[in-house]
Amino acid sequence: MAYIPPRKPVGTWSRIMMAYHRYSGSWAYVLHRISGIGLTVYLFVHIWALSSLSHGRAEFQHEMDIFTTLPFKIVEWVLGLLVMFHAFNGIRIAVVDLGEGAKYHKKLLAAVWVGGITVVAFMFVLIFQEELFGHPIF
């Protein structure tokens, strides 16, 4: 049996992450996986939050009132950021895999960023419209 020296997980992880700095597609891959993990965590939190429906209308309304506070609006906006990047990058991956998209990989990634930032900026206005304008505009 061969001797395998113990590894430092943090050092190894950071060396792996720093190896991605040269390639935009590699960073898109890492961010796609991180956003997918974040969305999976959100799914479980969402199901847990909806479980208050079984405790009655008042309990559910109390929970919804908490979700309209500023900290939760910030979390909701970050969630929207994860969803938009994951969705747009998923479309990019499908185009690259299913057609001649590999030739246009960097242009497609740029379109992902431009489209994602545009939608997330609009979502910011929608979510924080009362804080920004004092009343709903939409």
C-alpha cells in the first residue's frame, strides 16, 4: 500500500481556484456550480418557509411580513442574481454544446454578463422601488 501524505484542504482548494484565473470559461464553470448550489439551498429554505401554511393564515401572514423587510429584500435580490446568472449561463452552455457555439464562446459569455446585469439592475428597481421612490412605481 502506497503512502499518501496528508494534504491541506484549504491550501489545495486555493491553488485549484487560482489556476482558473486565465480562462473566462473556467470561471463561468465555477460560478455556474456555485450558483447551482445556492439555488439548491434556496429550494430547501423555500419549502421550509412554505411549511408555515400548515400552521394557519395568521402564521403565514406573519412570516410574509418578515420577508418584506429590507434584509430579506437584499437576500431576494441576491437570489435573483444567482437565478439570472445560472439561467443565462445555462442557455450559453446549451448553445455551445448543441451547435457551433464553441466558436463564439467568449462573445456568448459577454452576452450572458450584459443580459444578466441588465435584468438584475431592473430587478433591483422592482424590489427596492419603495425604498428608492417612496411608493411603488410598477
